[in-house]
Amino acid sequence: MQRSQFGNPPPATSPPLHHPVPQHVSTVPQLRSPPPPAPQHQHSGYGSPYQPHGQSQPQAQAQGGNNAFGAYGGFINDPTAQMGFQVGQSALKHGTEYLEQNVSRYVNVSALKHYFNVSNSYVVNKVVLILWPWRHKPWARKLAGPNGQFMPPRDDVNSPDMYIPVMALVTYILLSTLLAGLRGAFQPELLGYTATWAFFIVGIEILGLKLGCYLLSIANDSQLLDLVAYSGYKFVGVIVTLVVSEIFNRGQGTGGWLGWTIFAYCFLANALFLLRSLKYVLLPENATDERGAMQTVARSQKSRRTQFLFVYSYPVQLIFMWGLTSM
């Protein structure tokens, strides 16, 4: 009987060991300091790790600047946007032309530019003339050339303008509200009431001038604009009356003998200024022909124009200036 061979089994061998292999490889960026700045005449051999190879840094900055707005960077170059701009420009152009055509029916815009051609020296001399017209000579306006056109206000102190009346009107509205606030009687509605009252008086006066020009056969637009300009000079005297009376009456307004004295002086100065100035508007010295036709027309209207000039310079201005100072 033989001995079994399984008594001493052969030694067992263990399987080889395997290290785990990572499935997702993560690369860590290699950090390094930026290269030193190179002179302008030299080109550095180091490039930015975040820009494409072969592209310089100024080009990358320019490309980044162009794309700063992202998707909206090419909005101006969009054909739809360009078409919208063209439509807007065309609508604005036609709207401006339509406005000029409709406004020109009532107001000569080109003629108004003449009345705003002023200078600082003209404004000062004109205000002094309105407040002290007693010794001023001459009152005739200067001609710009042989065509009979008058010189602009900046070159002739006797020429009417629109700048002083408009500024005086706005100053009167703000000053009246300010004085009411200093007296403790300010209300938010006061500014609107004062502006409405001032514009109402100006509107009534312009309508009266328009009616007077129609009755006196004054068909020239420039003469009507002259009358409108002269109608606004009374606000200068009204402002002086309000300020001086407020200072010397110690907040009591234009009442008392001092307030009435200042009002009377400003009214007489404004009346004399209008009487002397409007004489060359309502009573021009027309040249006559050999038959004397133009002279006959001027003589037939001279009496009515003189009466209109006196009534407008004294009674009408007295009522309007009293209404403005007592507001």
C-alpha cells in the first residue's frame, strides 16, 4: 500500500498586488510669476498662459476691449439698429420742418433772432436807459445799410430786444414768490398764481397791441414785434419798485408814501421811455414821392397814432404796473 501523495501539498502562491489607478485625471495648473516688464523697443519672449500662442498682449487687450459688452458689442453694426436710427432721424427731420412751418404762420422765427442779438454792455446800458431816460439823446435808431435795415440791439442801445423783457418777466415771478416767503406768507400755489397773473397781463397787452396795429393799419411784422418787445420793459420798473420798497419799508411791501413814491418814479420813467421810443415805431418819417401820396396817408393816421401812443404809454402802463406791484 502506497503512501498518498496529498499528504504534503505544494505551497500555495499569492496573487500579485495591484495599486488603484485613478479614473479621472485632474491637472493642477503650474503657477509661476509673471515675467518682468520689457522695454517698449524690445519684445518679451514670455507670453501669458491665458492668451493664444502667437498673439501679443496689446492685441489681446484690444480684443478684450472690443468684446467688453459681450453680445451687445455689435449692436451698432446690426442692420436692424441702423434702419431704426435712419427712421428716427427721418421722423425728427420731418417733425422739425412741420413745427417750423406751423410756427412760422404766427411768429417769424428768423425775425426773432434779431431781437436776441444782445451783449452784456447793451443790457446794462438799456436797463440804465429805462430807469433814467430824462437826458438821453438821440432816440432815433441806427441803420445798418442803404437797404433801411436797423442795426441789431448789441450795436444800438435804442433798438428794442426780447432778452430783457423775458428775463425781467421770469425774475418778477421768482422775486414775488421770494418776497412772500420772507414775509411768512409763502404757499406752494403762489408761484403758479403769480406766473398766471403775469402772463395774463402780457397776453392782454399783446392782444391790445394787435388790435391797435389793425386799427392803425400797421401791417409790418417787425413793427408788431417792436411793440411786443417794448411792452415787456415795464417789468424792470416793477422789479425795482418791489425790491426798494421791501428794503426801506422793512417787509411791509409797496404800501406807504415811500412805496408810492418809488412806484411813481418808475412809472413816469417807463412812460417817458415808451413815449420817446415808440414815436419812431408808430410815427415814422416816411419819404414822399412827387405826388405826395405817402405823406397824405401818414397825415391821415398821425392823429390816431399819437392818441394811441399817449394812451398806451400812460394810462395803460399805469394800470398794468399797479396790478403787478400789488400782487
